Amino acid sequence: MGDFLLRSNDMIQITCAPAVVPNLAAPVPLIGTGTTVMIGGQPACLFGDELPPSIAVPLQYIQGPYATPPGMGTLKILLLPNNMTKKTVQGKPMLLKGGSFTATFTVTVPAMMPAPPGPPVPDPLMMKTFQCQFITTNINVQAS
């Protein structure tokens, strides 16, 4: 028996602690691009759909005392084999709920810590690792 297939409107939840990324505070809906496979009337999610367009852009973040001004960074999702089917659709694997996986957050503009009377001090961590999981309402369609 396989795992549950993902479809449009299923979610990715990204846990950022100790960093705070406002755009990731709540789970983000996935947008499936599987035009040849529908699951419960919704397009299936294929490899590449794990990073929705709303969070595939530079995102603001703060971490601890590094908050004024906030910094910016970009996400990269690192899926595991148990998050994808072996069989492909439209030349890509379909996404599965699978287990948890990670994302890397690459800082492009560091958040700053005020340090009066001197200049602000930049966040020294230019790469952060976040924990992720998929959330699905599909309880019927599984990969074989």
C-alpha cells in the first residue's frame, strides 16, 4: 500500500523556529500542475509544486535580537524519496504526503540587531534549516 497523493489546496507547513518568517506562519496551499491526473476534482501536485509561487519569492524574516530592520531570504525545499512517486506523470513524479523533510532558507539580506551607539550588527547565520511536512485532506487516493 502506498502513501496519499497530494493535490491542489493541500498544504505545506514549514516550521521556522527560532527564525520568524511571517509568510510561513500558517500552512501554505499547494497549486497542483498535474493536468492529466485529477484527485477529488483537483489537479495532482507534481515535483516542482512543493514550493508554491506565494513563497517562491524573497521572504522577510527576523531571528531573536536581529529584528530591526528585518532581513530577506529565499527558500529551497529538499524533498525525500518518500515524498514522491517512482512513476511519473507529465515527465515528473507526483508528490506524496510522506514523512517530514527540510527546507533551506538562504539569507540574501541579513536582519540587523540595533547596537547603539554603534552601527547595527547583521545576523551571522546566512543559511537556516527549517522542518517541513505536507498536510492533505485526501484520504482516498494512494500511490500504488
